Amino acid sequence: MATIRACSAVLSGSVLWPRSCHSDLSCERAVSVPCFKPHLNHGSGKGSAYLRGLDFFEIQRDCVRNYSCHGLSVSPGRILVRRLESLSSKCQKGESIAGTASNDLDSPFSTRDSSKPAGSTNGAAGGPIVQVVSSDKLVVALEKNEKVQRVRADSREDEAWKLLQESIVYYCGNPVGTIAANDLSSSSILNYDQVFIRDFIPSGIAFLLKGEYDIVRSFILHTLQLQSWEKTMDCYSPGQGLMPASFKVRTIPLDSDDSATEEILDPDFGEAAIGRVAPVDSGLWWIILLRAYGKCSGDLSVQERIDVRTGIKMILKLCLADGFDMFPTILVTDGSCMIDRRMGIHGHPLEIQALFYSALLCAREMLTPEDGSDDLIRALNNRLVALSFHMREYYWIDMRKLNEIYRYKTEEYSYDAVNKFNIYPDQIPPWLVEWMPTKGGYLIGNLQPAHMDFRFFSLGNFWSIVSSLATTDQSHAILDLIEAKWTELVADMPFKICYPALEGQEWRIVTGGDPKNTPWSYHNGGSWPTLLWQLTVACIKMNRPQIAEEAVRVAEKRISRDKWPEYYDTKRARFIGKQSRLFQTWSIAGYLVAKLLLANPKAAKILIHEEDSGLVNVFSQRKRSRKGSKRTCIV
């Protein structure tokens, strides 16, 4: 932690932080100075204020300002304070931190209007009086605090690694994955003792970054064996190539000898899941992890195996199969991804499309024409072009696009219609008009004829950045929006799975009155710490790691103390989720991956896809051809 986040608490009166006659928000040597709750003692009539003990971990930070102070410089590991005592007389202005501080956490990437004073308290002479400690004592105190912070951070990470190791599941003596949660306090286990494909991804990435490759290799190969299993529900079998949602290691007696037992892997393809929904995202995540394993370990022998390449092809053929749809996006039912309950995402949800695009890019890297994949690679390339065009053109929303939709004409019957999906302007929700920042934008949650789901879905937007499904400008705009809407999307615990929550009659209609998905809980606007790792990868790709660093810092305030919950409830994520499992493995692994990547950003390349120049050229050509050519009808 290069900068010191706080310097004092107040006992009585007011304290002014001395600064120069100007504040420079772009200065590289600026000091981050937080506002916090002061301890006031109005009973003293002395009219003075002085600095008290420096317990920085207990200070509630409300906002952050960058101050460029003459004579005060910051370097990693040490703060040099020069002539601090004389600054109070030299500064023409001061920032008061007295008065009642708000409990709300303002965005650390924006500043309060300096024309509005935070508060003022006059001393006996009618002006503020500042008493400062000596520079030597301040240096010692700050260095001591910085050391304490490092020790606590190391302790937190050690705890997380210990918990992750304890969650490992073994099959025939070999590690094959991690269970969803290891909450011994819960009386109802349900399926949290199983290894979920999507849940293991952050665990697998953490193990890869730590150099523990065997468990990831074992997971990839054993789940591949489960892919070919035939499962039926009500006399119907799903398509070949479907990956299970989860599996469990079971011990059963041998038929020939009751005293002997054997271990088997029992997969669940959705036939036992709540709602009986097959997981569409499992196969896509499996391909993404396979590529990451090869790039991180250098072991390409796994992806070159015939059975592994056959598994990739089976997943792709299932996703690329022709249907009745007119769009390049995958059509899925509700609850087929991380949001695995009824939440109105049926159709073409963003999360599935972002993972689909990423899996196509990964598969293209790993397949070669020599193994008879020519036709598949050709179909894959065609789908990549169509999908990128569709998502960038029709899913993108910002203030300009919102105004364009507001002025849409409807019922257009022509090949060159502007409102291609017949979206009615009245669909624009009132909350979005006020919420959309001037600078920033995002990819909407879903698009179907006469319907746009304007909710912000975090995972889909993060992975659109990681996979370059979003353009470079769009990717920066998504991060701009996150900075601008920090209080709504991060607040007291990162990160909202979607925003805003469904409430009232809309919640009853869309979710069926789901008691687990009540407003601002679980998948309906709950906050999920596991999303930290996807946010971190996205920020590193766009060279803006400070956003992820700040999110991790927010999470570190309480995630360990709260026993690593699955999710948090309420608008500001103040409560541990009402049905949240503790010691949730992907909350633990997500934190570890975020910390590892921030410490070594270059390692994120195992997950990142840079924008394909070939796709960009085809994309621009298609836009030009659509503008300049006329449709012909072949009879």
C-alpha cells in the first residue's frame, strides 16, 4: 500500500488539513486524504483542536481527495514530511473534516464540490486553530501503521489459502476440484457439497497462478469424461456435448463384494437442480479454463489430446447448431448461467453471449485444420464476426444511444429500418434516465423483438471487456460508468450482480414472487464478492487497475470478519445475505485471484483476448456494406 489513507481523528472542535492554494487532481505525487467520522467534544471551551491516536483501520472513509501539498511528498513505503508545522500558516484554504460525516461511501474516483464546505468550527480567535504533531513522530506512526496493514493483509491471504486448500475434493486419491461451500454451521447442505464447474473457475485460476497445475489438469480431464454420459429427464436426453452443472464424489459398495467399496463421480446435468435447468455456461467456462491452463503451465499436451479436442468440438457443435433464431446470439432459458433462478434473463442474456464469444476465441486458438476441423473453424469465424457486430451495435447503450431510442419510430417495415427490433420508446425505464452518466455506458442485459432489458449485469460487462467483445472505447466507457456509479455498484461490498433490483409488482411477475430473490438480495441486486476477480481482469486489460485495487480494499474491510459469505443483501450490501452460505469457495478464490493479479498484472494474459485485427476489418467492411448496398430478392 503505497499511500497512507488517513492521518488523524478529532477530539474536539475542528481540524483543517493544510494544503496548498490549489488542489491538483492530476498530480502524480498527490496524497490520498480520506474524510472520516470525527470524534467531537463540544464541552471544551478552549476552542482548539489537536490530533489524536492513529488507528487507521477503524476510520470510516467517506470520500477521497487528492491534494498537491507544497513540501509534502509520498513514496512507496515511506512518507516524507517537511515543514508541516509551517503549512497551516501558508495555506490560504483548508478542508474542514469536522461536523457530522455521512455514512455513505462516495466514489473514490470523484470529488465533492469544493465550493460546499464540509463544516466549520471557529476557535477562540474566530478562526480555526490547528495543532500538529512533529514530523518525526508522524513519520514513525505512519510507517508503523503501514507495517500493520501489510501484516493484516498477509494474514487474510494466508487464511484464504488455508480455506481454499480445505475445500479440495479428492477422487481416488487425486484432487479433482473444490466444493461450493464448506459452511459447517449450516444444517441444510443441499448441493453446496458438490463441485460446480462455474464455481471452480476462480479456484482453478488461483491454483494456476500459484503454480499448482495438477488439480486443474485433473479437473479438466475428469469433467471431460462426464461430458459423454447420457442423462435423461422424463424420457428426454439433452444434446451431446453438454457439460454437467456439478458433480459429487460418491462411495458405493461393489456388487460382487459388500465389504469393498469404490468411488464414482456422479454428475448433475440439471435433472436434480432447482428448476431443472441445464447449465449452458459450464461448457463455455471449461473451454476458457482449458486455454488458461495451457498458457499458464506451458503444458499444451492436454489440449492436443484427441479426447480433449473432441470435447471442444462437441461443445461448439452444440452451440453453433442451426435453429429457428435469426440472431447470432445463443437462445437460452432462464436460470442457465450464474443467475440460476427465474430472473427474466431468458432469451439472449449478455453473460452467455460474452462467455460464448470468449469460448469461440479460445477454441480457435486450440483447434487446427490438421485435425479435420476446417468446417468447424470456418463456422466459428463466421459466428465471431456476426456476434461481435450484433453485440456492439445493438446491445450498447450510453446517453447518445438512449436519446436515439427515445426518438425511435415504431412499426417500421423495411430492410433499412432504424428501429430494427421495434423497440417502443416507452420501454425506457425512469430510473435509467437519471442513472445514466454523461460519460460512460454499458452493454444491456438482453435483447429480443420489442424488448430491451436495460439492467446492468456485471459479469457480462466484465467478460465483454476481457474477451474484447466490447470495443476499446466501449470497454473504457464501462469502467467510466463503474467509477461514476460506485455507490450503487460497490458501496460496502463489491460487486452488484445486477442493477437495479426488481421490486414491487415487477418482481412478483418476473420472479414469480421468489422468496430468495427478493429485492436487493441474492441474484436480484445482491452483492457477490466472487465478481472481484472478473472486475480485476477487466481493469488490468484496460490498464486501469486502480479501480480493482479500490474494490479489493473495500472488500478487505469485512469479508474475512464476515467469514467469506456467498453474497450480501441490501442496496449498500450492509447485511450478509439472508440465505448466504459462509466460507463460500468462490468468494475466497475470487479474492485470491484478484490479489494475485494485482500483484502480477502480466499473469492476466492467460484470460485476456486482445481485439482481433481481422475481425475489426470485417466488422468495418460489413458496416459500410450495410449502409451502401441495396437488398436483392432472389425468386
